[in-house]
Amino acid sequence: MRRRCDGYSLPYLFENGALKPEDMNTFINKKSGVLGISGVSSDMRDVEEAAFVRKEYRAALACKMQDYSIKKYIGAYMAAMNGCDVLVFCGGIGEKGDTTRRGVAMNLENLGIEFDDTINTGLRDKEMVISKPTSKVKVIVVPTNEELVIAQDTLALTKK
């Protein structure tokens, strides 16, 4: 019989000696989440390869769960803001992950998002509108340079 995993799991692991307090950070940040679900990695590049190339069930599940979670946030924020003008995909997964963009942006027509998968497929590291011209909400991919921003911020902090 499989046990369910919820908020009581960590105290249970502590009480039964399976997890020491000093191991909690590693457990939560390194062995849970995407790695825990996929059984492959916490790096979505590896998970997507396992899901879409090697057809591994747990990796595909991790991808679907991530897409679903992002989709829920989009809906919640659109409700809170009473709509939206632009949905932007950026960062590693957003600018390189056409399968993630597809999983997130497909079937959101009721929110005014008409996704164009023909433009999306194979798109990497290029600024591009990936919504249909008739879409009420524009969907775009915007490449970023996170490492440069971190380096600039670090430099600015060291000069203070």
C-alpha cells in the first residue's frame, strides 16, 4: 500500500529517525520537487529529455504537473488583475522550452489566449510572438541574460 505524501511527511520522517534536522535542506531542496516526481533530475532539460525522448512516465508526469501549476497561476493572476495584455515566457525554460510553452499556453482560449504552436515549435533563444494575430492576449518569448544581471548586481553591491 502506498502512503500519501503531505504536510505530515516531514514530521513523520523526523520522528521515526529517517531524516535528521540537518538533512532537511537537502531533502526539501535537492531530493523533492521535480527530482522527486521525475526520478531523473531537478534540471528540466534532463527531465524533458527523459519525458519526450526516452518516454519515461515519471518524467512526463513531472512536466505535466509543472505545466498545470503554471497554468493555474496564469488563471489566478488574470482573475486577480481582471485580465492581462501580454503573457511572457522568459528564462531557461521559457525561452528554450517549446514543450513547456505548449503545455502551459494551449487551451487557454477562454482567457483570450490563442496560442500558435506552429510558430512555437522549435523556437529557442529568439524574441517572438507565439500567439495568433486574433489573440486578445499577446504571448511572447523574450530571451534574458540572467547571469549578466546577477553579475551586474554583484558588482554594484561590491562597490557600496
